[in-house]
Amino acid sequence: MQIYRALIVFCFCAVLCHAQATKTDQALLNEAREKYDAPFNRNLQSFHCAVDFSWKEHFTEAPRVGDEGTDEEIEKLIQPLRNRVIVTRQMAAVSAGLSKDELNKLPHRGLAEALLAHAVEKSLNTWLFASTNMMLPNPGTPISFNQSPSGYKLIFKVQTSDGEMVLAPDMRLQSASVKGQSDHIETSFASGPQGFLLTSFTQGEDGKFEPGNRLIYTYTYQTVDGVQLPEHVVVTRESHHEVWRYTLSDCIAKTSK
């Protein structure tokens, strides 16, 4: 009888210890969020960089629409422009330092410059979702974690619909979708000194996620004053057979103490 009572006590303690060791969904979400490098959530306030881009190389991978200007106009009037981008927590903005009148005097009223600015801003605004930790649900969001040998499924609410995220065993986000909607993204992350860094982000154009209709952003990184910032960025727009490659150089980061 004494042995039986001891066994009951042992089993009760084992169950209690297991219950205490089991993490809540919110604790798992907090743990996941802490694994990502989110410099704007630490002390990064803004940064600005030169945008290095070669129109000649660009046209070896992208078709000429015809509105960018002639080869001579591109070489003499467009390529010499010195674009810089400033990135804050809210947005990325590209400028060549020209007035509106000066832009309008460029071939086709500066269409080539506008196309480049759009590619840079779109890709860096996408990167901002990762750098502000907005890819994962905010703390306090109703969620549920389901663990499996392949990783985690995170279910969360998007207004009246259910969203689903697939995370690797180390909690790197792999994909996200919303039930009943065509919105779907796929991502990959690399390990960095401050946490996971976004290296690719793929989404469907006009909500259609299928080969030939995807927007793909890829990123490699540089260290500026201890902050991991994009260095080489590639934007692929499959529907238009466009590839935009640019490099951010001469970067200056503004941080708070």
C-alpha cells in the first residue's frame, strides 16, 4: 500500500511539472517574435543610402518598353542621376534631388526614373515588414500554436477570417495565407547577429500566387554601425519578365542612444 501511495504522488507531480513546463500560445508567440532581427524595434530611427543601379545591365534581363528613352538618352541623362533612398519606420522614399520641372524635362517626363524609384521603394517597404516585426501577429492577438515534427502552424484571426502561418522548427516563418482568400506569401530567413534576417519574400501579383505571376524580392545584408541593412536587392516581376537589381552603398544609419 505504501508503494502504491508513493506511485500516485509521483504521477501527480509528473503531471503538474509537465503542465507548468507547457508554454502558452502567447508565450510561444513572444518567443518567436524575439528570434527575428527587428532593428526599428530596437534603436534604429532611419537610414539613407546611395542607390547603385546600371540601366545597361538592367536591359539585358528586362524588355525595353520604349518609354524609358533611347540608349543615348539613358546614358547621358538617366544613368548619371544620383539617387538616394531614405528609410524610416514608416516608409522608403527615393530621390534624385531634382525638382518637378527638372524631372519633367527628362525623356518621357522621367518615366525611367519613376520605374526605378518604384522598384526600390516597393522592395524596401516589403523589407520594412520584417525590420519592424510586423510579419508575425502582434502580442495579444488571439492565436493558437500547433506543433508537429515539421515545425509549427500558427492560426490567427484576420478580421472575420482565419489566417495560417507555417513556421520551421526554429520558428522561421515559411509561408502565410488567409482562409478563403487568394493572398499567400512565402518567405525565407537567414541567421544574423541580432536574429533572423529576411532573405526572400514571394507574393502573388493581383492575388494570384502561381509561377509566372509572382513578385519575388531577395535581400543580402551589410553591417552599418552595428545594424544589419539590405545591401544587394533583386526584384523579379514574373508577369512582365522584369528583373531589377540594385545595391545600397554609402549608407548612414541614425540610431537613438
